[in-house]
Amino acid sequence: MKFSLITSTLGEDRHDKIVRLIHSLIKQKHQDFELIIVDQNETSKLKVTLESYFNEINLIYLKHDQRGVSAGRNFGFRYVSGEIVSFPDDDCWYPDILLMSVNTWFLNNINWDALSGCTIDLKENLTTSRWDKNPGEIHKFNVWRRGITSSIFLRTYALANAQGFDETLGPGADSPWQCSDETDYLLNLLSQNKKLYYDTEIKVYHLEPITQYNQQALARAKRYAPGTGRVLKKHSYPFWFVAIALLRPILGTLYYATKMQGWRAKFHWLIFQGRLNGWLSSK
């Protein structure tokens, strides 16, 4: 099966990371794929960086002026020719056997529309505690622990009548909702009765950006948390589920406050505030 991999990118500091992704693709055991790179930078310096790779892999370079990772993915989807679509982040990379494993899975599971995996670090440990430890079907209440953009693979035909990514969600969007774009996308597919499966053996390298609790971590929490609340509101989650999503960071705040760990306490408090503000949003 042919794969179409769509990577939307913004920022010249991401160029080296994209090269790392490309090197991992060159090493893939399964070589039937195209990499569609959507460059949202003002300059075309990335194209210069990529010039030596056009003869190495099937690489499609697109320039797109509209900012936002969701807008970039929707734009890239217009150029898809593969049977399986995926959306690797520009800072992730693949184990050598990944595409071969995904290809085999889809051939052996013809009734499923999508496959989702998890992300790992250099030691092959799960990058966050959010991941479910057991495989199984994805539904509305476990999708938060079973899906991230860089490890989602979908049959192209299953997306024929599906709406694209919500361009008000995700990093770079012109809105306060800078995350949960992939969760919203999967929820839309579930609402159309698509069958989605989570397999813990499907693993993508994607390092956890928060390695210590500092000002950068606080800024990330403040920027990303509202998107979670927004998606909870958009998809009409019951109050009990929303309450759990709000209670967890409150408990984290209280726990770290008693431990006199101010940075961690503030980090969890910002997550609570962001989720609440996103859920209360009316637009």
C-alpha cells in the first residue's frame, strides 16, 4: 500500500528536525510512500535545505501562506495519492519498520478505517503517562489517551466525505486553541461511524518537549490547555467527564503546593485555568 505523509512546518529552527524525519524515511523497510511537506515560512529556505533529498525519496514540496498546522494539513491533503494518509509532525521520526508494520496491519484488518499508535523517546519509553497501556478500539471517552497526530494512519477512502482538520485548532492557528486538533479530527471520524483502532506496537519517536518545570513549561501549559477545553465543549462531553478533566490539574496543583514545588503547582493550575476557559468559551 502507498502512504501519503503530510508534514506542515513553520519556523527555520525546524529544518534540521525535518531532515531527521527524512533520514528515517530513507531507512524504511517499506518504501512505497510520498512525503508532502507544506512550508508555511515566509522564505523558501527550507526548499534549499531539501534540494539534495528530492532524488532520495518521493518528496513533494508545497508553499502555503496561511499559518496553522491544521490549515497546512488540509492544504497538503489535496495532493495525496496514497491509500494510507498520515500526518507526521516535523519534529518526529520513524523507526525503520514502522511503515512496514502499519502496511501489514491494514492488509490484515480490512474492516478498520484508521490505526493509531503512541510516541516514544530515545530509550523507547512512552513519552507521557497519557498513553493507554493496552490496545483496543477507540471511542469518544478513550480517544484522549489513544491518539496523537504523528502516529495516526488513515485509509484515504474513509476520508472521502469527512471534513478536514478544524483550522481554528492546533499550533499556529489564529485562535486561543493551540492543541487538541488531532483529538477533534478523530472525534469527527467517530461521529461518522468510522472504526478506529489503537495499537501499542505502533510507535513513533517524538520527544516530550517538557523536560523541566520552568518558564517555558508554564508558557506551553498556558498556550495549549484551552484547546482541550474547547474540544470538550465542541463535542458536547457530559459534565462528569469535563469535571474529571478539570479536577485532575486541581489535584496536581494541591499536591505540588504541599510539596513546596511552586513551578509544578503553577503548571497544573494553568492547565486547569486553560481547560476551564476553553470549555466556557462561546465561540
